[in-house]
Amino acid sequence: MKDTGENAVAKWLVIAGRQISQYLGQQLAGLGLTASQYYYILKIHDNPGLTIE
């Protein structure tokens, strides 16, 4: 079965997302951070006073 239309776009977006996440992980490794932690840091930066709750 051939991927066409929306399925093809979704497939390529997933692939691109994985590649970006891997690259980000490599760049952050020197700081002892993961890609997941990076997104939390962005949220904290964008929302001063944010608590764990």
C-alpha cells in the first residue's frame, strides 16, 4: 500500500520530529540534559513562577 496524501505528510512529520529530537539530544548531552528536560526548561522560562504542582 502506497502512502499518499495526509498519511504521507504525517509519516514525514514523525520522521522529521525524531531526527530533530535526536539532534537536540546530542547537542544537550554535553550539558547533562536530555531533549525531554529541554522542553521543561522552556516551559519554566516562558512561565516565571511555575511550580511543580
